[in-house]
Amino acid sequence: MDDAARWIERRERAGSGRKTASSERAVLVRVESAARAPANRWDAPGEELCAISAANGQTPPSQINAKTLRARGPFAQNSLADLDSRQSLDEFRELVVSAGGEVAAELIQRRSRPDPATLVGSGKVEEIAGVAASTGADLVLFDHDLTPTQLRNLEAALPCRVLDRTQLILDIFARHARTREGQLQVELAQLEYLLPRLTGRGKSMSQLGGGIGTRGPGETQLETDRRRIQRRIDQLKRDLESVRRTRKQQRQRREAVPVPTVALVGYTNAGKSTLFNALTGAQVLASSHMFATLDPKLRALELPSRRKILLSDTVGFIRNLPHTLVTSFRATLEEVQQAEVLIHVRDAAAVCAAEQKEQVEKVLAELEVLAKPRIEAFNKIDLLGEEERAALLSRVRFNPNQKSAHEIAIALSALTGEGLDDLLHAIDATLHSDPVIDAELSVPQQEGAALAALEAGAIVRARRYEGNLVRLSVSGPASLLGRMRRFRIRAS
């Protein structure tokens, strides 16, 4: 049986989505081009808060600033580039652990330009082969996307399987997909990635030469595989279109009652699920592993103004997120597109926080939602040192009177609960639908249903009794107070 047929059959049998517990040993290979210095930690012009690690043991992070780096000259730029490399390698290592792998060795190759045949060059391929053989590695993982030609050449030269960054991320998604919708989306992304890479996948598909006798079984098998995969892709797209229609019907039913949606977005492992649990009291999985959340979660949440919203927890983003994932998960990401406000959850303790913000905004631009009001929630401030914490708090202190939603930034810790009240008030200040209004009402005491609705859905600022009437000064959603129009006291 050929590779594609085995793959499809394995997917069709994997109804439960369970994975084996055994971990595979992997050699990690990272390819770097010209050194590039990362931006400030929080991307703040004029602030001297550079993203520097104390790994060299010379200067604590809280004492390193832009002026110090300028004084150090070119060496500082090398330090920044090395830091960016370490952070990228740390992130790649986390991806491997999230996929259930064990790191056997790590190699870094610096090149001015990628080698078109093997990405890393023939000399480095020999070194990788030696390391893989000596460590007993099961696979070699490249922190880079490989072309079909590069993948074929590396598989021929190395003693174990070869996977690139996209394949690794797709495998993590396959591990964490729990719902039928999530499994459909992951399978679609995997097949769309596999389709252009069938050529050369194993000896059964390798006979594609141009001479006599080389166009027989190989080419026939390749075309058969392509047709099978294309049929499966078409079926998956039909199934996902049915999911979209169901979601649209559910959304229309929700829109019958004016409850706005607020979506949590951000880099993977920024703490979105922990924040979601802290705000809503839900018990969704909050894991330190990357991409622990794939399927969107919706929970009702009451704001300080007594307005009700639906809070949505969504899949995290990552640098170089495979385009096939954005396309395949469009049904899930529709919650982001339909949301009135986005809360961009950022890891305040991440060294490369500015780059993470850039990557998230790149995906938001692809979803055409950059124009939506956004609140920047700097999470994990409990992990910051005293000086960094004070500097961040001075920059992002919430002002309830600020007018522009795009200026709102909150510092918080979803783990300790610090700053959550500020976030709720910020959401209140950002929402435009169902605005909060003030009203003076005179309600007869026998109108128990109206009084109960006001107590439950509005803030009663003053109350006094005049005979059979209850005089109320209230503040609440326009949708609620509009239903109390007959009790309004008209100004004289």
C-alpha cells in the first residue's frame, strides 16, 4: 500500500483521535540567515525596555536599556541576534515537547541564503546524519519549511524520517483536536500540505524520469494518489461548509437577543485559556503546551455595567503559522471575525513580545479584522521583576475616560487575578452596541417583574418610595431601559 493510501486509511480509522504515549527522539535543526536585532520587549517608542536575557551572566534584564546597548556598539547587536536565536530555538523546542517528542540534539546552521537542494548544504547534511545516528534519533525536525525537492533529498541522505515546521505544527493540531469539527479542519490542512509533496514520497512514487520505461507504474500511482487525496479534500470542504452553515444559524439565533461577542486572540501560550477561566469560571483546559486550545469556547460574562457579553476563547497564533491552517480553521476563526471587540492577550514576560505582536497582527490582517476595536491585555505580570513591572504599569495604566478603544491597554495576571477588574471596565468602555444610559424611573410596586429585571440587569444608584411608587435612578443597557420606557419620569 502506498504512503497516501496508508495515510488516508489511518485517518479514517482514527475516530477517537488517541495518540500513542511513546515519545520519539528528535534532532532539531534551525537555519538562520543574516542577524536581525529584535525590537523592544513591548514595542514602545522612547522606552528603554529592551528584550535582553541575563543568560550571559553580565547584566540583569531589568538594568539593560537601549542606552546601554548603544554604548556597547556592534557587540550589542550580536547579543540581540543571539537572543532572538535562543528564543526561536526555545519556541521550537516547546513545539516538539507539545508534539510528544524528546529532544536528542540541537543544531544551528547559519547561511547567507538557503541551499536549494537540501536547505542546509551537503556538509551540514553529513553532520546531521552523524548526529542522528549517534543519538539514535527517530526523526530530524527542521525549524523551516522544506520544499518537496529538499524534503526528498534530505530523506534520501538521512537515516531517519524528516519533518519540517509545518508538519510539526499540523501534528500538534491533530493531537489536540477533540471535536469532530476540529478533526475535520486538521485533516484538511494536512491533506492540502501533502498534496503538492507526493512526488518522491517513497520508492513506489519515485519513477518519474523522462526516459523510456520510466513513466509506467510510478506516474500512474502518483495520479491515483492525487485523485484520492483531492476527493477527500473536496469531501472535507463540503463537511466544513455544513459546519459553517450550522454556526451561522446558531449565530443568527444569538443575534436575535443583542448580546455582543468579545474574542480573546493572541500568541500561543500567552495565557488566553487561563484568562478565559478566570473571567468566566469555566474549566477549559489551560496548559503550558502550545496549541492546547483548538476548538472555540463561548461563555456568558456580565460586565460591571450589568451588560451581558459572550466571551470567546480561540486558537493561538505563532510565527510562520502555516497558511493552510488559517484557511482550514476559517470556520473556527469566524468567531474572531464576528466579534465586536478583540482582546489581544500578550505575554508580558516574553522576551520577544514585540515580534509575537507582529505575528498575531499579521494573522488578524489576513482575517481582515485589524480595524476592529482591540484591547491589549499584558498578561503574566506576576512573572516580571519589580523594575520591569513598575515600568509596564506606568505605561499601560487604564484610564476609564479615554475615548479611543485602540489606546486601551491593561496589565494583568490571569493567574493571580490582578488587573481583571480593569479589563472588565475596559471592555465596558470599548463596546458600542447596547450602550449604557442613565434614566429616572417611577415604577409601581405591583410591577414586580419590572423591578426584578432592573435589579438584575441595571445598576440602581438611588431608590426612594413615594406611596405605591418606587422612584429609581438607574444606569444600564439601552436594550433593558428601552423596555421600561413607560416608567420614565419626563423632565419638567
